[in-house]
Amino acid sequence: MLKERMKAYDIPQRIDKMGIYPFFRTIESEQDTVVKINGQDVLMFGSNSYLGLTTHPKIKEASKAAIDKYGSGCAGSRFLNGTLDLHIELENRLAQFVGKDGTLVFSTGFQVNLGVLSSISGRHDYIIIDDLDHACIIDGSRLSFSKVLKYRHNDMQSLEKILQKCAIDKVKIIAVDGVFSMEGDLANLPEISKLAEKYNANIMVDDAHGLGVVGRNGRGTADHFGLTDKVDLIMGTFSKSLASIGGFIAADHDTINFLKHNARSLIFSASIAPANAASALAALDIMESEPERLQKLWDNTHYAMKLLKEAGFDTGHTVTPIIPIFIRDDFKTFSITKMLLEEGVFVNPVVSPAVASSSSMLRFSLMATHTFEQIEEAVTKIHKCAKELGVFELAAQRVHEG
């Protein structure tokens, strides 16, 4: 039965036969504004390295030095033999950076949300999520024994209706992306915090795409809104602005203590390698000492938004370096992704079931290290390919029919 079921799944093969399969593209160089694919230079506008730190010499040096001192791995979980003084130093630095009592470092950001959300609330409690939250929030919620409730994206009336239905004396956790990873908009944290206070709920912000991007020196979404004290848990990853891999949860001492002894994805997973921890520490140093890098990211973002809007693209409600370019057709999205790669531009396609086919998009993301000339070249080529595919005619037709 299993083999037949696996064999029947042939959607990728069919897309591949059409010549427009866009996933698992192999990169032959470091993750920079220009990468090598099939021996050719390609402009990278699909990376989450918002501050462009993956190639920074100080981070490379820190990673190499950690390998020399600690070796290549820890050979165990944080709970048992896998905690280094380097991990503790990183946790202390992160707690200070995001403004919480303590943090706990996990092996990936995905593992953070699995471990925290599956353990922090009980059978008669509630986890309340935005319907555009990241997959790891959804999966972590599914592992919980709590009742999971979903509200419409950034719709505060929808959230309040759900909170009104919850038992007054039970734990209620509102788990939300700070920056939504596909749409690029921000959670309405000011209103969420007011509702949380009104209905005695707690807030967990997944700041995977907010850390290093918004807030003072990139301290994240809660800091951006001045609401760090109103947010109970702040989650972040190292694989984006911090140029490494791993993740963390920041909270008060009691919550961190509870998670250290109850989050299964921490207790039963190997700890991040010494080089990863050292890279994240070095990235924090650079974020704090080079504020001009964050300013350049925002200069690039505003410039790209200006050019895309002038070119006639629908970029939704984004206010961050994540810019959705709506194509609103799965196959056209696949096709333009392939055409752009042939033109020397790498972007990410986002199609159903990740979003509805009518919301399919190119995810165009900026780095601090992009030049204005690179942005101009990319937007010009995207516009050219979109015209060839009839994307603008499709958009006009939708407006006419709507």
C-alpha cells in the first residue's frame, strides 16, 4: 500500500516534464548577492540573509576558531552532554539583546516552536493562531493537547470573537509571526496586546523574519512597537539575519526553566554545533556595531518597492524587505521563475497549497549587501518576463471581473 501511494504522488514529476520545476535548485557558491548556478552568475533575490552576513569575514573567522577549540559537534543534547560555555554565552547575549530574563537555544527555529507550543499549555487550555502563521507554529500547536483556534489574518475582530469564547480561567496563548514570511507584513501587535490584556491571554511572537530587520539595531517586532514587556515569549532563528543555523526562545526565568525540562524537541535533539553558536555570536556583535548595515537594508527595501510599484506590480501589504510580487496563477508563477533564472535572477515561487492559487507569488527578498544597480537589473528583468507571460493582462482582467 505504501509503495503504491508514494508512486501515485507524481505532481513534481509532471511539473518537471513541463520544464518549469523550480525547487531544489543547486547553488555552487557561498550565499551572497550573486551566486553560482550551473557555473553561471545569478542575482540572488531569494535569500533570508537580510543583513548579508553569511559571507562576513568576522563570522567565518569565529566559526573556524570554534571548530579549532571545540571540534565539529557536541555529540549530544543540551539536556545531557551537549551544553557548551559557548551556548550559555549566546543565550545570555540573546536575552540581553531582545530584552528578556533568559533564553534557551534549540537546534533549529522549527524545533523551537515544536518544543514550546507542544509543552507550554495543557489539555484544557488554548493556543490561538493567525491563519497565515508559519508552518512550525501550526505543527507545534498540533502536537499540543490544547484546543487550537485560528483567526483571520491580522483581523482583530476575528481574534476578539475567539477570545470571547475561551474559558476565563484557562491559559490562552496567542502565537503569531512578528513578520509574516511570505506576505511581508507585520502582526498588529499593539492591538493584539490590548486584547491579550483584556482577556487575560499571553503572547508568543515568532520573530524569525523580524530579528535583525525591525526594531532598534534589529531587536525585533516587539521592540519595534515598544511592547517587549507585553510579549511573554519571543522566538527567533539564526538562519536568517544571524547567518548560522539554530533557534531560541526568550522569556522570564520561570518559563525558561520549565521549557528546559519539558520541551521534547530540546531534550531529545542534539545541540547546535560550536561553529553555529560562534557564528551567531559574531553576527550579534556586527548587528550592534554596524547599525549602517540595517539602514542599507531599508534603503534597498524602499528603492525596490518604488521600482516594483512603478513597474505596475501588485506587492500586497508588505512593509518589510520581504516583497511579494503577486502573479496569481500557479503555472505562470512556475514559468516566470524559470524564465528569470535563465535571465540570471533567482526568486522563490510561492504557490498552492502554501497559498491559494489566486494568491501565488514571487517572493522577492532584499539583503543589505544588494546594490541599487542589482535591484534595478532584477526589477527590469522581472517586468520583461511578466509582460511576456501576460501577467499584467491577467491582473487587468481580474480587476475588470471583480
